Amino acid sequence: MRNYFLEGCEWITDKSIKKIADLNKNLQNISLISCYKITDDAVCNIVHSFLNAKKCPFISDKSIYFLLSKKPVLELILDWVP
């Protein structure tokens, strides 16, 4: 699968996201709205073109800068991220 929409999956963790990415090498788009346990570790190497991490409080500037430096055509949606 290329697209995952995991909005509201409050219990999904970085480990779960890594497993999804490992099993889906063609992953392009992932929406993690309100996935409160997701951190920088989960997003830095799995997203290729689209990331919606609205209301994911543990996504920091670190991963945003990394993603933008490595993937200049990446579309990010980061509302309500500190």
C-alpha cells in the first residue's frame, strides 16, 4: 500500500509505524492526525511525499528540518504541533 490514514489511532507507536514502513516499501503518504505517541523517530525515514502529523505533540523541529532537507518535495501538515 502507498497510503495510510491512521487518524485517531491513539495507541499507535513509533515501533508500529516502523513496521508499517518495513512492510510497505512503496509508502508515499501517511496521515497521523491525533496519534499522540508518535515521535521524531517514527517520521524521519518513512515518509516520501506527504505527512499529516496534525495534533502529534512529540513531532519536533528536528524531524521537520530533517524531512525538508532530505525530501524537498514533501508536503507537510503540522497544525497543532508545538
